[in-house]
Amino acid sequence: MNYVIRSIRADEWPAAKALRLLALQDPIAHLAFLQTYEDAVQEPDSFWQQRAERAAEGASEAQQIIAEGPDGEWVGTLTVLIEEAGSKDWAGFPVERKQAHLVAVFVRDDFRGIGLTEVLFDAGLEWAWGTGVERIRLLVHPDNERAQRFYRKIGFVPSGIVVPLEPASEASEEFEKSELEFVLERD
């Protein structure tokens, strides 16, 4: 495999933006991402610059890892967020122990099935474990069966936690959208 798996550099924000916008146009983006293409494309360059800087090589709280093809084209990505014990996660829930949260997983359709996702995950997991986390988690939509099969294949298991994302209405305690937490515990 002639792909380079590496962390992005802060000055590569235009490529990170382009890959994110491509990911948000994927047919299952509505199941895989919490952001829409329509919202993301409206973001100013400063948003993309800050996003890349926070997850670039050398950052300690996040890392965006990419698969770069032989021609330099970015064909896949994932981001690892570190969540410290005693803090709140992105959804406002308390974090009980230091953990990593894998987000924004995407491999371009024409590069799927050749092992890139596994290699991206290997790099993301290695980086996360190296920060001293006790476990690694990710969220997956209940209808995203392809992703669930992959996560199970590489060792993640459902924790039993369902994370509510969008209330059906302001007056309702029912949630229209929720995701399942999958975890990988340190051995």
C-alpha cells in the first residue's frame, strides 16, 4: 500500500476543509456526521484554520490523521479528541475518566475496501493510547450497520449507552436522533 498515514499540519487547513466537505456529501453523511454540508460550506476560513490548528501534528488535545495517496491526494481521515476526567464532553455529559473520542471517520468511496480504514484506526488508536487514555470511544448511528460491523471487527463493543442528540421537540423528552456508544478498553 503506497499511502502515507500521518497527522495534518496546521497550514494544511484548505485540504482538511476540502476533505470534510467531500465527506459531508457522502450518501450516508446524515448518519455519520453531526454537521451538514450546507452548514459547513458557510463557515469562514478562520473556522477551518482553527479547526486544523487544534488537531494538527503536535497538538495534545486532538489529532486529525489522514491517508495520503501516492499523488498527495487526501483520501481518508479520522480525528481523535481527548476528553479529560472531570470535564464535560462535546454533548455536555460528564467525563468520568480520561478517554479518547474518535470522530469524523471518512474514506473516499473509491478507496474503500483496501484496508485504509483499518490503517487510519491503527494510527488513531496508537496516538490515543500514547496520551494515557483509559479507554477509547466513538458514537455510531443505530442505522449505520456498515460502520457498526467495522467497529466490532476491530474490537469495539457497544457500551449500552445511548447518547441523545436532538429532541423531537422542545416540549418533548423523546429524542428524534440518538447514537450508540462503542468502546475499546485498555487491556
